[in-house]
Amino acid sequence: MFEKVLIANRGEIALRIHRACREMGIQTVAVHSTADSDAMHVRLANETVCIGPPPSKDSYLNSQAILSAARIAGVDAIHPGVGFLSENAAFAEMVEEHGYVFIGPTPDHIRLMGDKIAAKEAIQELGLSVVPGSDGPVDSDEQAKRIADEIGYPVLVKAASGGGGKGMKVAETSDVLPGVLSHCRNEAMASFGDDSVYIEKYLGHPRHIEVQILGDGGGKVLYFGERDCSIQRRHQKVIEEAPSPVLDIATRTAIGKRVSEAVGKINYRGAGTIEFLYEDGDFHFIEMNTRLQVEHPVSEMISGIDLVREQIRIAAGEPLLLEQSDIVLKGHAIECRVVAEHPETFAPSPGTVTDYHAPGGFGVRVDSALYSGYAVPPHYDSLVSKLIVHADSREECVMRLRRALDEYVIGGIETTIPLHQRLLMEQDFLNGDYDIHWLEAKLGF
């Protein structure tokens, strides 16, 4: 097992990884920008190294600075967390070339699944279906129009190297398609340095269903049920729950087996998530995330398995001791992503936290790096906390979550806690009757 791990991330996920490491007897090294010198994971880590000024490109995206920190601290491995360099194949290669273990998939798997078009082709070869659309990047507006006419409007234009909703826009008719293509290409180039885009059929009322897996790198892959991430705003997830309210046991088991068998064929290593759009009983692959997901706690709560701990064990070369029969899903879990934004306008709200009280009680978990007096910086993603609740049934889970939200105090900044309180009173949500368009359509967001 590793003696010392560098955590190449920040915020709640860095703290989450630190806690898993310490429980395994592993020393931690926190890297941080100058804006994060007072961050909680920095305060708790065994060692800290400042890697640059606040802008991400000069700190958390600066691979040379991170590798220098690893050399200074004498670590065995680097955990990339989520976002930043977690799905950067070149960084993973650099980590291994410098003699450290990358706690994640192989660079080849990251590269394969990071190219959305190549990923779709690979997934089809592995036996999973995809959303109808172009076979590769569209080279011209004329080609795009021919494909769109064939599969039917509306269509979704997506960046080939995209993520987080960037470089993604719907074209309702052929008249607007050229403008949508231009917008997506420009945004894709600005965000990812690649203006390649492709086209998919825009599904009317799909659910966003994803399957959590762990692979040992030798063909053994376990699945941990599914998560329903359909409550979204501008392709950004707001609430996640497990299991999905719309899947029965037979369907859940069938898609889990299909996914684990498919990913096992490529000897996948570490944690990963296969994401689908689910409509009319069919699962359409959209992408694979070759890393830990922000919403991984809901899978942990219903399975009782520490996914970060398993990530670290696999990276250290230890075998997966679990069998699929050991993974018994119990109860229901819901996660609210609390962000430092106005709950109605969604304007960013960085600033100093003047009061902080986290909810507690049976079945309540808070993954957050906030504390009273902490200054939330304006330079990074606005996620400041994840409130996760578990109960025996979905109805009990909703009631427990309402109570926990009522207890949650974050003073000095605006947060989306009031939005979550509002959503948990909506009858459609209580009935489990929603899709990926519901939040924007129902509440005008």
C-alpha cells in the first residue's frame, strides 16, 4: 500500500480523498493555489505545497507544478480527484513517466473515452447502443444538414472533446442549424482547444441514468447500481438519487450486467461511470467518465462501499476482494449539490462564510470543506457542499432531506439551499415524474 499520496485537487473532493487516505494509514500532501491557503484540506493534510496563483491554469491545471510538488514531497501516488486534470491522458502519462502511480484509469482508457466520438464507436463495438447521430465530426454545414434531415429535428450539436454542457446546443429547425453549429464550434475551441462537433438526435423526455463501476484492470468489473441525475439546469446536475425511481430490479440488473461485461472487455482499471439517456425502455450511451463522479456518495450510501478506498486499493495493485454478489443495494439516497449562487438568478456568490452549521442525525452526510470564517474564492467551480441523505425508502429519504435542509446554515453568501427546499415540495419530484428538461421547463430555469 502507498505511504504518501498527493491530492491534485481542491475543495470538498480533496477533503474526501484526504479522509479516505488517513483511514487507510496513508499520509497526504495537499497542493493549493494562493487563494486556497486556508482551505480545510490544506489545514488537515500532513504536508502542503503551494503550486501557484489563483487562476486554475497557473495552479491546479499546471501539471509541471504538481509534479514538482510530488518530487518535493516524495509521494508514491497522485489522486486527481474530479475535474481539473482528472481526465487528462497526457497528465496521467506524465505521472507514470515520473515514477508515480496515477490513481485512476490507464492513459489509453482516458484518451479513448475522452474523445466523445471515439467513445461512441468503442461502446458500439462493445455491444451498447448509442443515440442516433453522425458517425464522426461533421466537416461542413451541408453534411450536418443532411444528417439532421435524416434523423429528424430537433438535433443536439455537441463538442467532440466537450463536457459540462459547453459546446452543446439544440437546433430546433434547419434554419437555425448553421448558427448553432457556429456557436458550438466557437465555444468548443475556446473551452477545449478543439472545434470538432458532432450531431445527435435530441430526445424529447429522457432520463439521465448512469451506472457506477469499478474495474481491477484484468477484466473483472463490478457495478454498483445506477444513479438518476435527471434534475439538471443547463446540462449541470442539481440533484442525484439512487436508485432511479423509474427502473425496476430486472432492468437495473440487466443494464448493470451489460455495462460491466462491456467495460470488462477492455480491462478497465479503477472507478468509472457509464452515462445513458433512458427513454421508452431503451438505454442510449452518451459518455463515459473515467474518474470519480461528484455524485459518487449516493452509490456509497446504498451499497455501503467506500469507492475512494477501492480506487486507492486498485491503484496500489491490490485485488478486488468484492464479488458482484457482495454488492447489496439497500434503501434510497439523494444528493443535493449546494453551490455558492443565488437560488433564483444563479449569479455567483463568493465571499466569507459568516455562519456555518451542518445538519446531522441518522442517515445524513455532508461532504463540504466549508467552515465559519472561510472565504469562498471566485476563481473556481461554485460547488461548496454536497448534502447526502439515506433512508429505507424514497419517501423517508425525502422527508429526512427536507429536515436536513432546514437545519443547514451557511451565512454570508448566497447558496442554492432554498432552491433544493423548493424542489423537494414539487409534486412531480415527489412522484419521480421528471426528465432532463423538467427543471428548466417547470420552474423557468
